[in-house]
Amino acid sequence: VIPPPVIHIESYSEDSISFTLKMNTNIKVSGYVVNIYWTFDTHRQEKRTLIIEGEKSLQKVANLTAHTPYEISVWARTELGDSPLSFARVVTSGTRPVSPSLKAKAINQTAVECTWTGPRNVVYGIFYATSFLELYRSPHNSSTTSHNVTVIVSRDEQYLFLV
């Protein structure tokens, strides 16, 4: 039986998490698959996947958001097959940024100008869809470091926007 890997949170800060991975077995490990999940504004679960080759164990994930819960799931690839999943949860330190204030204005039938307020030098995600269900499951999206973006939409539709 292949045991699940052990995840140990070494440290965390406002924008990063460092952790080690190891297997308590003599089975040769060829790599790990790490998924990091977080929820964006209760509407959208985000995921980042890392493929780690070999038995390298110390990992640092950066560009995270302050005071946000993250879930890490890991499985190991071994010479005998994949291991079961392991999970760890951590909340980054600091103060979560204030939600931006969004204004969306139709320029014409197929273009919407989105502008918002918020801190500089961060990446913003713009999500839009024609229903709350679509906004939750599979919204259109883009990202930018500026405070405005023009979004091209289908004519004769109403859209919901989230930044």
C-alpha cells in the first residue's frame, strides 16, 4: 500500500506559503502533484497546480493574497502508482485587501468599460457572465494591473461583472 505524502507547513506570510513534502516509505518517488485552492469572493474557487519532479521537498508558493484561506492537496507519483491525497490548510497573515469598487459602463452594444478603485501594484481579475450560475462555474475573465479594462461582450445580453 502506498501511503499519502506528508505536508508540513514551514512558514507563511502575507503573500507566500513554504512547505515540505515527504513520503514515509521506501517506495521511490518520481514526483508530486500539488493543487492549491482558494475561494475568490465566495463566487469562484481558484486553483493553481504545481508539478514537482523528483523527490525535491521544499516548495514556496508566492503571489498569494493576505489573510486568505488556502487548501493544499498533494499526491505522490511513485514507481508503484499514485499515492492517496494529503491535505493541509493555512490562512496567510496580514490584512486582506479591501474589495475594489467597480463601475461598469456600456460604450456600445458590444463593449463595456470597467473601472475600479483599489491599491496599486497588484493584479486584478475581472470576471463576467450572463448569470450568477455562469459567474460561479465558468465566467469569462481577464487580468490586469491597471484600474480599467474594456470588455467585449455579446450584443443583446445582460452581464454581471466582478473584479
